[in-house]
Amino acid sequence: TSQVQRGMQKLTPAQVDQKTAEVVQYFLVKDQKKIPVRRADLVKHVVKEYRTIYPEIMKRASRTFDQVFGLKMIEIDAKNHMYILINKLEPGDGASPIKSPTNPKMGLLFVILSVIFMKGGVVRENLIWNTLKKLRVDPGEKHEEFGDIKKVVADEFVRQRYLEYVRIPHTEPVEHEFRWGQRADVEISKTKILEFMGQLHEQDPQSWSQQYREAHSVSGSTQPGSSSR
Amino acid sequence: GKEKASQLFSEGTAFDPTAFAEHLLSFMGLNRLEDGEDEQQNGGAAGGYLPQDAWHRVARRAECCFRSAPAFHYMMGSFHAEPPPPKQKIE
Amino acid sequence: MSRQMGDSHRRFLQTMMANGIVDEQGARTLYQYCCETHNTQHAPDKLDDFIDAINSNLQPMFMQIRKGMSEDNGHQFYALVNMTETVVTRMSSDYADNELELFRKTMDLIVVSENGTASSTDVLNSADTLTTKKLKKSETEHLLNRLVHDKWLCENRGEYTLSTRCIIEMEPYIRAMYQEQIKVCHICHNIAFQCQICENSTCGIKIHNPCVARYFKGRAEPRCPACEDFWPHEIPEVRRPQSQSRR
Ligand SMILES: [Zn+2]
Ligand SMILES: [Zn+2]
């Protein structure tokens, strides 16, 4: 827009580059703990007096993530304007010679997302807690690897937008249900989950016909763009 | 909602979280104990103990389902560089 | 001018992000793997060129893949480093303010020490002097474990040293902050923490242990490269990189 153009004219290219770098850094810092970037915070803490050229800076930051890092900036919540980074590179065919460290919490998250998906998209919280108990993770006790389970699952994963944890109305005592969060929708492949399910149960993934259709439907298999050339 | 649930029931295999947990325990490398002492305590689940890296195994296998961005960690620049500390050399 | 990157470069960079540091051998096989995965030209002797292309694109963000030597075994490593301090970089959430203060106190102890180490006792004692927020003994121990796990410190029998990753990233900072106290290796001219020192009081040059090993290898009688005095320390063996060398 012309407002952006006018704003750009008042700034040197070096100033715009500097601000773009700060926005990139901010995304990288927030991604250390997988916290989505909220536009209001980004403007308040980083963009500041450059707000008139905000669209241009976001365009450049997005291009940097794409072309330098192989990452994609995605708006996951159009109402609250929240952004995350996801990977554009497919996992390699062969095993990488450098084994990157794994985060055991991702295993925990994977189990929860799998149960929700396999149960049709929404489950009562008790089903999750009971399944975790069978896996020796008791939400009532401090886990030696995960610490406070309730906090990790119903707070951390929710803030990261991997999960939604919502109160079911008119329940006494209070009960909640879990769904996939907006981050999970774009970051996690239902097709691949189903493949793993098939492997675990020694069963054809297609035998879960409803889930199979869901995984292979357009919305269920959001392909976040193939790699740029 | 309701429609989905009835479809799940009428076609295809139903998903059983208990069976899933059992399969997953095996995948995690559960050492099943000979005597079923622990069984009551674990609410019917098989007894035994999980190896140290149990959740790492799940995480490693699940990696290919995630399109997560790797994170950048650094030490330099994470705190304010202050002027040099007072000289501690004893002359 | 930044050079064009392909997916092979991006994959290499992503692996550097996930690991922080890889040894030279690992970087070589990773380079080959990335090229093969994306069907691009792989020239075994062009690793540094390949990394330069990435660096030219990282430069605007004040990031870099930088090479440095391990003080333990003398092998070369590549680390992904941050090169700037801004309001934004200080928002990093890996460590709390008091944890960072304790890390800096540990660094102070290591820099002023004779042999480049700090004992856990000394670190625990300095935890009592934090100005931000005190850390309990158990919290300090937990923090030290995390710093080792995250590859900022190394621990051996209760003695802490700066890791290779830490030295590579923090070298400019350490040079600026500790001008008076730092030691510089007479052979490779990089800063030295664990090193041997010439005992001639008018000389007193320092040499990294692995640089000592390489310099005196095959020499009949070890003499100081600066003052020619007899070099009285034990000469360590040159450690060859194995195909799967450890950090
Ligand atoms: Zn040296
Ligand atoms: Zn000398």
C-alpha cells in the first residue's frame, strides 16, 4: 500500500534490514519453546516505530525463513494474528549421519495427539489421563522426566497450540475435553500417524477407514508447501 | 460429532486406547515381569518396568510425523555484557 | 553479496541448529548426506565453500557457522553461533536471569583460574553471591547438569571447563570482557584455558595441550618456541580424529 511505500521512503535500506533481522531473531527466540508469535507483541516489542512498514518487514522476514532456513512462517490464528514456524524440508530418505537430540516430551505429545485423532477429533480428558497412566505417566504424581504432567499437557502444550483444552459445559465436577490445536493442524501429518498406528497394531492403516479418509482429505493433510527451488 | 461417531462404529475398525497403550509399551521396550505382582497396582495394565530411553524411542519414531522447525540456541547475546569485572590478579 | 542457497544448504543449517556443534568428520559426512538428499553436486574438498555460502546468508541475522578447536583433543569443530546482543537476543528463554548470572560467575572462575577449570564447590559457593535471585544448592546442581547437557560446560570429576561450543561462540566476548586475564596460545593464537605455561618467568608463554602435542611431536628435546628454555611439562600424544569421534 501507499502508506507502506511512504514509510519505506523515510528509512534507509540498512534500517529496514536491521529491523527485519530483529523480527527474524524474535521468531527464532519464541520458537525455542515453540510459543507462537502474537502480532501485537511483535509490534510492541520489536517493530515499534516501524509499524507503518510492518507488512513489508513481515514479507522480508518470511522470505528469509523460506530461502535461508528452509522454514515457513504461517499464520495459525487469523483472529488473534498468531504466527509459527514450520519446516519445509521433508525428512530425508536415508538416516542423517548426525543424530539430533530428541525431546521426550514430543513422544508424550505424539501419544495424546494420536489418541485424539483416532477417537475422531475430540476426547474427554479422562481418556487421556487413563491412557497415560497405562504408560506409567500418572498425572497425579511428579514424573521424573516430565515433572508436573498436568502442567505439561494442559498448559505447556496448550500455550504452544499443539492442544486445545476446553471445559465441557454443565459438568459437575468440572470436566474438560482435548482437541488438536492450531499448531498441530499444520505441523503434524495424520497420514504418518496412521502409518505408525498400522505398524504398532500390525494392521493395515486403511482398516481405520474413517481416520484414513480424514488423513487423506485435503484439510487433513495440509501440505505446507514443497521445498522452494 | 454424533454422525462421525456412528460412522466410526459402522465401518472400519474401532480404535481401542487400551490395546494402543499395550502395543506402545512393547514398542517402548517394556521389560515384562514374570510374576504379575504389579498388575493390580497398574489398573490391569501389564507389570514390568520401562527402560530409561522409553519416551525417547517414541519421540524418535514420531519425528517423521512432525514438521517442526529446529530451534536456534545460543549463549552469547542472551545476557547483557557488562564492563569487565574488577581485576582479580594479586600483584 | 550473499550467495545462492539450495535445500542442501538449508538442511545442513537445520542440522546445525538442532545440534549446535558438530565435529569436522561429522560435518563432512553431513555435507555429503545433504547433497545426496537433494541431488546436488558434492565436492569433498569444498566443505568450507559450502559453509561460506550459508554464512553469507546468515550474516544479515548476525549468525554464523564458525570453526574452532577442541582444547581436549585438538580436533576441529563447527558451531552455529550468535554474534550480536540486542534487546531481542536477550529475550532468549533457555535460562533465567539468575541462571545466566551463575553461568557468568562460573566463566569468571574458569578465566582467572590457573588451569581453566572451576570446581563444583567454588561454583556452589558463588551461587550464594547472586544479586538477581538466589539459587538453592539443588537448583545449582540441576542448572550445572543442564549447562553440561546443553553443551555449554564440560564436567570431569567435579571440575567444570568451558565446552568447545562455548569457546567458539564466546571467544569475542571473552576477549572483550577479560582482556587482562585471558591467555593466548603461542602456537595457534586463539584464547587458551587448558594449556601448558613456560616456566621461565621472563617468558611465560602459553600453549594449548593439543598444540603442545603437535608442536613437539618428533622433536628430540622439547624447548620453548619463544625463549628456547627446556619445556618441562609432559608432552601429550597427538589425538587423531576417529571416523566417529566424540565431542
Ligand atoms: Zn593453540
Ligand atoms: Zn619460554
